[in-house]
Amino acid sequence: MTIATLSLSELRTVLSRAIDSVAEALGDDVAIGSSTYWKIESTDSFDMSSSPTVNVGSLADDIEHIHALRDAGPIESSISPWHDLDHLIGVLSRLSMMTRA
């Protein structure tokens, strides 16, 4: 199997385009809700040797974390990349669900 590589610059560009597309479909300010959702931890997501543990995520918590990162300023204020990305995953999954036609 070939190991895939990814340019983070490409990912940034594609994420920006995806966000632009969501804004076109839903507007700039999205009422995303504060519901809970099923969440599989990233450490379990890629381990095919066992069944993952399913947890509950909170969009309200995800959005609160995103606002805290926005207001904090420098990247050093981030708790850790995995933690920040986990909060983004919840919001991105919700936006994916909301834009399905």
C-alpha cells in the first residue's frame, strides 16, 4: 500500500474553498445548534485491530473552543493541535450534514 502525503498548503486552500461553498449555501452566520453528536476519538479512528469507543461530542463546546482560539491570538495559545482539530471536526461534520441536499 502506498503511503499518502498531503501538503498542508493544499489542505488550507481546499478548506477555504469548502468554507466559501458553505457560506454560499448557508450564509456567513450559521445557526449551527448546540446539539450533541457521536464522536470517535482520533486515536481509535485508525486502529482497525479493535472496535472504537464511541463518545459524545458537543457542538456548543466545539464552538466555545473555536471562539476561545480566535480571541487568544497567537498560535502558542492553542491547547494542542489534536485538541483544536477535534473541535473543528465536530463543526465541520455538522456543516457537512447541513449542506447535504
